[in-house]
Amino acid sequence: MIRRTIDLTPGARDGFDAIIDVRSPAEFALDHLPGAVNLPVLDDAQRAAVGTEYVQGSKFLARRTGAALVARNIAAHLEGALVDRDGSFQPLVYCWRGGQRSGAMVTVMDQIGWPATVLDGGYQTWRRQVAAALYDTPLPHRLVLLDGPTGSGKTALLTALAARGVQSLDLEALAAHRGSLFGALPGGQPSQKAFETRLYDALSRLDPARPVVVEAESSRIGARVLPPSLWAAMAVAPVIEIDAPVEARVAWTVATYGGMAADPAALDRALSRMPRHHARATLAEWRAMAARGDIPSLVRDLLTAHYDPAYGRTGAGRDRPVIGRIALSAHTPDDLDRAAAGAGRLLEGSPLDGTAPPA
């Protein structure tokens, strides 16, 4: 008998040997369940052709043609990606709505003897759960923000806290972007839906009863937008502020963004998108620094003349309790470990109930 489920909690998903998405590659690329593998029963061109025939031609011919294509593709998967699976293989299979495509795959699996399960409602069941959690209901997690000017080492400190067992949420890693004009990473960003899937999956694995440390961000990371429930929770979250001298911030930024110097054309394109309120002469000088490879001087100027004033302006409009402040004189592993220990003590000493002890 074919099993069906709508339980997509982390524990339930982790209980399957594989999560198989049988939709087309284009559908899969836009978004998919975490950890899913794509074994399409119709590829993009086949799906388009069958759909066109169904709408504009003969429904009977569309079904017959589709059935033949699906049978061949399932056979190819059985002889390819699934060839080494033994009789105990227990996959979760889904398509767009949990209908014909996943039904075809699971019917064959059931005949083989594999105890396969269909996701009832397909990908749309997953998407409804993601949207409900990130758009429709308040976030249950107790967030604490790491805040500080650009180059102060927020992401590095977040990583050090995670290594100490502190619950953390790395939004820049989930969005595949460092969150600044120069923050693009190789491979580009996930789609908005895929970013939200990553975010929902990460949040669902965190204990809402324990603090979750997250880097203070704007409402947009690159081209990805923070969903309303998360943004609302961040807007009222208490803060741990990081303070680092300019020299340390310059050195850390140069090291972190080392790839900038390796691609002068990309760096120049980024500088050309700087806000128009900077004087033309200033922008020209920054582009000249980039062209001659004087990255430390460029970084210093950008920090002091662009990022620090912007940080000051946004900070003036924030009204969040400050749990405490952490000083980072440098960003060596020992410095970051000491800062993480200090931040951990601040978290342990704060009730996180909207008040904070004196900084």
C-alpha cells in the first residue's frame, strides 16, 4: 500500500533514506525541499510539450505521450541513480501537487517492494508551511542581534559562537551574499523561495526556548528580502554591540574580501553603483585606487566615508535594548574566541525579556 504524509518536520524528513523531487529540473532549480534530489519523470522540454498538447490539442494523446515518457524516465532512474538501493530503501517522493508524476514513481517503487511515501499535496504543501511560518505568524524564537559597523567581524563572531554551542542563524550564508554592495559570491544567490526554504529549515531546527544569535542586517541581503515574521522579530530583538578599531576593521575587510583585487572589472562595476550623494571627485578617486590595486586605502575610505555614516544614520533610528558590548582589537582566532566567550556570558546573564542589564 502506498503511504502518504504531510509531516514535514525535521525529524520526519530526516527519517527517510532520500527525498526525491520528480518535477522538472527548472521547477527543482527554483526551489525544493531541503536535501531533495531531482529525478524528473518529465524533463523541461517534455513537460512543456505534453502540457501544450493537453491544453491545445488532444488530452488523450497528451496522456498517452506523457505516460510513455514517464515510463522511460523512471526506467532510466532505476538503472541509474537508484540502481544501488536495496530492498529497505524508504524514500519520500513529491511533485508539484502530489498527483500524477509522484504517483507514477511511487507506484513503480511499490511494485518493486520499496516502502515509498508520497508527500500529500506535493511541493505546494511544503510551500504553504514555509509561507505560514515566515509571513503569517509571529516568529517564536528569541533572537539576539550582533550589531556593529562594517568590518567589525560580526559574521566571524557568529561562527565562533556557533562553535561554542550557541544557537545561531547565519543569514548571509543562507542568502549566499555578504550583504553589502561588494558582497556578491560566486554562483549567485538562491531564488527568494529557495532562500525562504533555507531559512525555514534552519529555524525549524532551532529551540525557540533558547536564544538565537543573528547578525543585524538590513531588510534585504543582496537581492533577497527578509520575510516579515523574521524582520519583525529582528526589529525588537536585544543587541550585543561589537566595537573594533578602524585599523582592525580595514585589515579584516581586506582579508575577507580578498577576491576584490583579483577582479578589477567587477570591483569597478560595484564602485560605479555607489550612491549618487558621493561627490564625483570622490568616486573617481575610489575607482583610481581600485585600478592601481590600492585596496587597503580604498577599504579605509569606504569604511569611514560611506559605511560608517550609513551605520550611524540607521543606528539613530533604532530603539532596542543593548545587552552589552564586546571589544575586538583584532580578528585572530584567539581574539574571536575571547569575544565569543564574552558574548556567551552576556547571553547567560540576560533574561531576554525586553530589558537588559546596564552595558
